[in-house]
Amino acid sequence: MSRGLLVINAGSSSIKFSVFALPADGGEMTLVCRGLQENIGEDDPHFKAFDHAGKVLVDIHPTPPDGHYRKLGSEPRRRATDTQPSPPPPVAAIYDHKAALRDLLSWLRESPNLPQVIAVGHRVVHGADDYSDPQRLTPEILEHLEQFVPLAPLHQPHNLAGIRALLAVQPDLPQVACFDTAFHYGQPELAKLFALPRAYRDEGVRRYGFHGLSYEYIAGALAEAMGTPTTGRVVVAHLGNGASMCAMRDGRSVATTMGFTAVEGLPMGTRSGSLDPGVLLYLIERHGMGVRSLTNLLYKQSGLLGLSGVSNDMRELLASADPNAKLAVDYFTYRIARELGSLAAALGGLDALVFTGGIGEHAAAVRERVCAQSAWLGIELDPAANASDGRRIDRAGSRTAVWVLPTNEELIIARHTRRLVLER
């Protein structure tokens, strides 16, 4: 049987996964299948997977022997008049991360055309100042990663829940953590600071940056496309439902738009992006908003959705005749162009701009608007190449190159997992 690696990105109610085959000759790994387990913790979980060509391999709604799952937190409460405590619900009544990963591993084992999984790589949002490289997980490292939950409360707990669940299901399976913050670890100290008293900096309040796995992949892909490791001064725009930009010098992060959290910087699908802190003070004082309501506002109700009132999907906004949809697109491209100027200043110039992510790779209209607003940086777009989603889309003679490169965070995680588990 062939061998493979499993890559997992665990969220609060979903698990995204990919399986890569390990070639016998030690060459590049290939994607075998990918999928999604969603509605984890709900009463109607969904498990689906596709092969590398998009063919459906499985599409089911798992059910326990009694025919249904109970939604997390829906257990009946004991009334004051009850004389006997309610019996505990059956263990299988809730479809949690452990149940989801148990089903995933069982399906992988029972599928004859899929490789045997020998190790698992996880996307973990935060490695703080402690981890500048991926780590093969041990109980001590896993416990240490719990300390970073306050730095990424919306992501870190769920990343770690996936690791712990897999540890409970198959404790002998090697696991590797790959951190979204690690790529930015070596930034200049000035790029990491906030102008706050040092006591806060000492407890970890600083700029970390995210989307590092995507930027790491693009750094390598651009060097390969250019045929040289010295790629010069490059800004990469990772544009999707989550969006950020990164300034690189010869493949190393110099500055990035995301900071202490993944809500700073560009407006995103439902995230606000950079905001005057005084706005938050106003909302607290004027509207009595607390942490939970502010979190919901900044992460789930703002960005393209909040501006447009129509959608957080760029495809729908570009196709809409609603003036607020146009406003959202205009603001999005304006902020990208503005951040591009800032990042070019951090680099001392600009040799190339790279678009990646769902919007960056497929929304030609967004690329066109950003480049038009950034012509002062020596960017001259080739309209025909841009309209066809070409790989190199700048006009001949453009002082600044413009690329469109698809990212592959899962492959980066698989590469690190192979290196740490098999090559040491």
C-alpha cells in the first residue's frame, strides 16, 4: 500500500482536510483528495470529499445508531422539581471533533485507492515568539501552545482541539504543527511594535502577521517562476474572504498588513480591517457594547458584507447593480492600493506585485483597479493577459512585474510534515 500525509485545518465547527501521496522516489507530493467535515457540534453533520480532479468520493450525513445527533449545548436542564438527576446523554450523541476525525480516519483506511496515512500536519494560527518553525508535536509543546489562546481566541482553541481529538483517536500517529505566524518571525523589530507601554509588549502585545503559510508558498513559487532565488522587492496580495498583504525582500517577510490579530489591515469578507481605536471606545461608551458584541461586529458583520449590505462574496458584488456593492468594491481596491504604497515604502521600492487567494487569482476586475491606482509604482497592466487570468499580466516594458500565482498552504504543511517526520 502507498503511503501518504494528512493535512488538517480545524475550525470551530468544521475540519478541512487534504491527503497527499508520498512518492517512492522522494519527489514532490501529489494531492490525492481533499474534503470538508462541517456542522461539527450540530445536529446535522456533513462529510464530503473529492479526488484531485473534483470527482465526489463521499458525501454523507453521519448518523449514530439512534438516528440523530444532539446539538452541542442542547442537553435538557434539570428542573427544580426534579427529584432524580437526568441520565447523562450517550457519548455518541454529540458529533464533536473526535467523532469527526474518527470517521475521517476510518474512511481513509477503508478506501482501497487512498494511501495509508503515516503522519498528520496541522495548520495552527499562532506560534507567538516561541516558534519560528514547524514543530513535531509533543505533550509539552501542545500544552505550551495553549498559552497562546488569548492571542488568537477565535482560532487557536479550535486548531488545538483538532490535535487533541486526533491524539485521542490514534495516539501513535505523528503530528506536526505549522504556524501562520512563523513566516513573519524575522521581521525587523520596528515592524513588530505598537506605540504602547513596554509592559504590554512584554506580555505579547505586538504585531505578528498571519497568512504566513500562503506567503511561504508564494515566495518559493515566485522564485521558481522567475528562475532565481533573488526575487527582489515584492509585495504579495493574498485576497480572499480573509485578506492581507506582505512585503518581502528576496522571499523574506519585511512587513505585513495584519498585526496582533487577523482583523487588522485590509477589509475582508466580514472583517472590518484597520479601524481607529477611538471608534471602539465610542461604541463602548455610546452603545454599551461589550467584548462579545464588538467581536461579532468586527469579525462577522463588517468588511465587504457590512459596507455593501448585499454579500461578502466578491463575485456577487461585482455582478450587482446596487450602489453599495460598488462602494464595497471601490473601498476594497482603494485600501489595497493604499497598503501597497505603504509596503513599497517599507521595501524602499517595488520590483514585483503578486496576486493570490480566491479573489486575487480570479477577480480580474479587482486586479485591474488596483494596478490602475498603483501606476505611479511603475505598474503597467496587460489587459488581455489580465482578462485571461494569465500568470504574468504586466505589459512588456513595465518597470514593475505583476504576477498571478495560486497559493497552496496545504502543500506547504505537507512538506514540513514530511521533513519533520521522515527526513530527520
